[in-house]
Amino acid sequence: MQTPVRSSFLSSKIKKHIALKIGDFYFFENFVLVEYAKETIISMRALHEIKTKGLGQFANNPFGLIVNKIHPFNTVPTDAMQLEKEIPNLVATAVVSEDLTKTVNFDLENHFFKQINRRLFSSLEEAEAWINEKVEAKKNSYTK
């Protein structure tokens, strides 16, 4: 079973936690980690509440998203274009699953994402390192 963030090495780095019906959102310096609720359908409509309650901490600064797939959930892949438009400072998304065979929708979803860099990982450690690298690179590109 996938390790929940509260039981991982990241637990001491959590800055803020918001629990919603669609899942738990954990805020870190450079990224948001989400653990969606079991059998949830993730759409822009479902994400409206977290956009208004939590993403303000990043303002216009680049940030990443780690999806810790501890439960099965479904997405509306065609909402990808709307996500990129409404949250342009989201630069990278990492999906973490110990069983990569349960991520069959990942390839389908990638066809709809044009700007956000996305990648699959089997551990939170790898995902965190990659997300931080992508976010820091984007921040550094602003200062050049």
C-alpha cells in the first residue's frame, strides 16, 4: 500500500493542511501534495474550493503538485487545458504510485496537458526531488 504523507519523511515539512471532501491537501514550500479521497472524480469544478482556499500562498510564484495515489480516483482529462489556463504558475506534476499498473490514465491525461511537465514516480522521495528541481529551475529563470 502507498505510504500516506503523514507517515512519510515529508510529515515534518508540512506547512499547512486543508481537508476537503475530495481529499487532503498538504502545503509545502514549493509544492502541494494531494491525497484524493477514494473513488473521487477530479474535475476543475471539484478543485474550485482548493483554488480559493489554498493556492493563494503561491500567488504568482511557480509551484508543483504531487499526487500521492493512496486511493483509486478518476479524473476528467479534458479539464487539463482549463487547469493550465486557470493556474499558470503550476509548472510540474508528479504522480506517485507504488503500483504503476494502476496509473493507466496517466498517458491519456498527458495528451491534454501542453504546458505542465508531468511524470510518474514509485516513491515520494523521487517525486519531491524532481518537483523541487523543476520549481527551482522556473524560479531561477525569472531572475535571469
